[in-house]
Amino acid sequence: MMLEQLIKYFVYKTKGHITKTQLVNFLYLADLYTVKWTGKQLTELNWCYYRHSPWHEDIDAALSQMDGKEIAQEAEGRITFIRLGIEADLTTDINLPLGLKLMLDNIRREWASAAKFEQLLDYVQNTAPMLEIRRIHKAEGKVKLNLNAEREKLVSELGL
């Protein structure tokens, strides 16, 4: 349920100007930041490192389920855009706590522009869970990410 709400939030707030790659990275950052500061994830996703990026198959399943309704997936060459669907209602408030909305808006504002796409990918690659996996695993297969690595890094930096 939370996954679908987050997808709708990011797609609606970008008014459908978001790629699937951006969306997946936004979802990863949302989970990562909540683990970093609260010790708990927003979603139930067991994030994996796959093809040099964070990923989980439930995102594809959620996008397919929502496709043609709240969102619409449009492939243009090798890029998949996530657009507003026919049932998208931008006037409806997606019921999320204010603090969470502020965090999600910060992610969107920081990384939503096409000009920042490469910086977004670089930033995600340098988060603690991604660095940990790349240091340990060289294989191309799916490997579970440890989002707590980001919290552990914070605790270490704060000297707690």
C-alpha cells in the first residue's frame, strides 16, 4: 500500500515528468532516509543491488497494476517515462504525514530535473548500502542491500 502511495506522490508531484529510473531511485532514497533517521523503512521492499542500481520486482508489479489508471508507462527508446494516467487526480491529497511529505518533496526538488539525472545516479551509487555491496560483491546477480548501513554510517559520524 505504501509503495503505491509513494509512486503516486512522486508521479503526481512531478506532473508525470519522471522516468522509471528516477522513480526507482526516489523510492530507494525515501526508504534509505527513513531507515537512516528512524531505523524503519517506509515500504516492505527488500531492496536489491541489480544491474548497478537499487531495485525490487514489486516496483514493476505495482507500476503494471497502476498502468493505465493512476499512471501510464510510455517507452521511448530505452527510457520508460511514468506519466499521469487517465484516473490521475492531482486534487486528491495523498494521505501521508506532513513530515514525510516534506522529505519526499526534498528528494523531488533536489533530483527531478533531467539536468540532474547523472548526479542522482552518482549520489545513489555513493550511499552506504551501495558502496558496501560494490565492495563485497562483484557479480551481476541480485544481491540484497543493507539499508541499515546508512544509519550505521550516521551513528558513527555522530559518535554515538
